[in-house]
Amino acid sequence: MKAARTAVLLLALATLPLTAVTAEAAGPPGPVFTGGQAQPVFDPADVVREDVWVTAPVDSDHDGQDDLVHAQVVRPRATQQGLKVPVVYQASPYYAGGNDVANHDVDVELYAPGHARAPEGPRVAAHGVGPATPITWRYQDYFTARGFAVVYGESLGSGLSTGCPTTGDVNETIGARSVVDWLNGRTPARDAAGAAAKADWSTGKTGMMGVSYNGTLPNAVASTGVEGLETIVPIAAISSWYQYYRNDGAVVAAGGFQGEDADVLAEYVYTREDRQVCRSVIDGLARDQDRVTGDYTPFWDVRNYRNDVAKVHASVLAVHGLNDWNVKTDQVGEWYEALKAHGVEHKIWLHQSGHADPYSLRRDVWLATLNKWMSHYLYGVDNGIQNEPKATIQREDLSWVDEADWPAPTTADVRVYPWPGGKAKGTIDTRNPVPGRAAVETLADDSSKTIEQLAGLASSGNRLLYATSAAKQSVRLSGTARADLALAFDRPAANVSAILLDRAPDGTSHVISRGWTDPQNRTSPARTEPITPGQTYRIGVELMPKDYVLAAGHRLEFLLASSDHDYTLRPKPGAGLALDLTKTSVTLPVTGGKPALRAAFG
């Protein structure tokens, strides 16, 4: 009887279509990995798309109810057959577009204690743009084809989410984090019909990724230590909002957006349907951000994710353009150093573009790195990505190099000294400071001139300029330069701008790095202290971190100005600065240290 039943069963199986036998035996298709990378085995057009509203435990619009975060899920259809997949999650305030918002006026006088400053003119916002559906992303097909779900989360106050936009504060962070909690079954959500929505198709393992604001939110969420967030890929991302809109007490713009501030950005992304409920919240941002003193205050402290770097357990693949003057390189430089100091698994990818995604720069190399990174941290593939060189850097000739870490491990600080002649062009001595008790050179502020214009003048009373000899061989700067200045002022308030330039043999120049400070904040970004005209102060200015190779035959130049037309507030011309060269130096992060610098300049 047993033999007969077996024969009948075999005969029945033989008559079934081959596809039916395979499907019943194998279950839902799963991801495939080759060479440590997930392969495109799923049809990216055959996906399940669904909208959910996730409960966030915060009431940012003060309506007495928890805020709701609208999220859109795109997952392989195989998840309906029982396949569980990890998630690549992009949170953003931009899915619904933005409003037309006027920036703040920057042609204003600087604040000094006891001196009144004229108020800025009114700013008017236009109506919001409706939410865009379905949401799309250039990485969506790439990831869904390889067995990842993609989730889009709309920031509070934007699109179909409730709540209010608050430009980087705790409420915004909690809103973005709530989606990770939902993916791990810790917080509820509902669908468009009001029914409970569960992420039972998800493994819970989540990686956050995005560019600019969309890359900043991964930093914010990772700083909460939320369970289930296994990795983040912040691209051109902010780690301290103070340093995005301020610099050491100075009100400083994001490149290309003079006059933008926390309130302007919140107004821009305020695209939820109700256009009045958040008015008082945004008015509060305008009040508390303090464009008058520029001081670091509790308003900015809660928007500084570096404070909570000890909570970060997600691995971090930090990506940034070396020529990004919107989200400047101090954002990635200081974040990356803090991550390393706290033992977070890390890698950095630096490219020669500006405020951009590396997708369009070297797509094959970038996607291979990203694939291995997500496959390892979200699928647990043992591909060795965590043991590869920590830094990938694109050089000036657009070639790519891998290095042990960044800044380059052989980098050392080397001090150089400007010598007299700065109204035309003084020299930079790589060995000796200016001798004597005083060697004073002066400039008068003219905020109508750009730094590039000032650098191009053969002589100017509006800047001081100092240059090395032509380099005998190339020299590399890797990290953060600093200017230590002895300055006196003829007014109680002034900007201070420090610039490093590359001067080519044909006389053209290129800005390598720049930095700014308010001398009233000379002891702390959090404290304004009066300036006494005529008194000399020690003023330090940290420039933006860079990785830059000065070619043989080129000169390294240091330019000192007061206002920087494209970045600082722009007071009326005339403020006088006096620089004592005997107490002034510039510290350069030179790969190879003093021997390398002296081999280049003698």
C-alpha cells in the first residue's frame, strides 16, 4: 500500500506544470548576492505601493493630538508571498514642493552692545504647493530590484503629514524616527481607510539615506540611538544647524542663499493643507534664531546632533562634496571626527563636486560601494566592506583614491607667517614670524566687493593678501586650516573673513577655503563681548576643512578681509581693521608635515 501511494503521488507531481512544482517547493523568491553585492533579481515595476500615516509621539502643532507622519512604501511584490525585506528609508520635507519665501535682508549694520540696529523689512510667503504622489527617487528601482523596500517619509508640517516644520529640532527628529519605530512594530500606523497598518513584511532593519536636508534627517535620527536603524548614508548633510546659518558668532549664509535662515526654510517646506495652524510656531523660529547677536543659544543647541554622537550605533557612510559651499565641509568634518572618537563604524566618500549626489559623478564605483554597504548592514552579507579603506577621495584630476582614513593619517599642522606688503601682496614665510614689537597693516571694509574681486586686484585697501613662492613640487592640505590673528578695530563691530587661495602661474586664483568670525565672540560662540576700538585682540578663525593638492608652480595665498559679500552680513563700507603681523600666523594641515611643506616652498 505504501509503495502504491508513493507511485500515485509521483505520477501526480509529474503531471503538474514545472512552475507550480518550483513555486510550491521553493516559496517566495529571495535576494541573490554575488561578490558581496545584491543582484537585480526582482522586477522593479512589479511592486506594492501603499500609503500609511505613522503616529509620532509629539504634538508640534499644539492641537492636542499626536502628529501623523505620512509615509509611502514601495516593496517587491514577493513580500506578499511571505518574503521579509529590509528598508532603505528617505525622510524629506521636500516631496510636496515648496513655497516662494523672501529671504532676510543682509545689507544691514552689525550689532554691537549698546548700539541700535535698524529692523529688517517684512518678508512675505506665497501659498504652498500640493503634495506630489506617487513619490519617486532615482534609487528606488535600484533597491527594489535587489530585494530592499524603499520608504518615503514626509517631514512634519509638509505634504500629507500633520504637525509643524521646525528646522532640525527634536520634534522633527521624532517625526522621522517614528517611521523606524513603525517598521519595528513599536508604534502604530493606519492606512488611507483608517485601518491599522503593520509592517509585517519588514525585517525591521533600516538604512536611512538622502541628500542635503534628506541627508540631515539620517544624522538626526541616528543621534537618538533608535533600535532598528542599522546604517545611515548622509550625503551633503548638516550635523549642526548653528554652523549652517552661523559661524563663530557671525551670521553666515549657505552658499547661494544669502539671507536664508531657520524660519525661512521652515516657511518654505510648510506645505501641509492647513496654512495657519503653524504660524505661531514659525514666528517663534524667527524670534528665537537671533539674527542680531549670532550667538550659540539653546535654540541652536537642540539642533546640534554632535551633542548626542555617543548614542549613535548605526554605521555611517558619510558623503560630501569638497566644493560644497551650501552645506559646508565643516558639517561632515566635525561629525566624522566625533563618530571616529566614539567608535562608530564609519567610512567617508569625498568628491570634487559641490552640493551634489555622487550618483552622477562615478555611478559604477559609487553604486558598488553603496550596494556592498547596504548588503552588509541590512542583509548581514559578509563582504568585508567594513574592513576596506575608510576614505575614498576624488582628486583634482577626477581620479579616485582609497586611503586608510581622513584626514590623511600623515597630516600634521604646520604654522606659516604672513610678512609685510599685504595691500599689494606680502609674502608668506614657512619658517619665521615677523620680528619686532609691531608690524601693522590696515584694511577698510567694503562689503560690496566679492572675495574673488578682491583677490584679483593688484592692490587694494579693502583686503590684505600674502603669498608663498611658487611651489617646487605639489603639496597637499588635508583637514582644517586656522588663522590666528592680532586685530584691532576702529568700530565696535566688524566681520572678519579669512581665505586660502590657489594662485596659478597665469595669475588666476581659486578659493581653496574660507572662514568667518565675529570678533565680539572671540572667547565663545555663545557669548557676545564688547569690542573697544583701538584695542588689539587675539582672534582665531577656523576655515572649512578641505582636501586639496596645490600643484607645482602654484602659490598658496592668504587673504584677510572684513565682510565676505556672498556669505556674511553686509554693513556699509568703512570699518577699519589693523593686523599686527608679529602676532599673526596661519596653521595649515599639511600631509607629510613640515618636511613636505619645506620641500615645496623651501
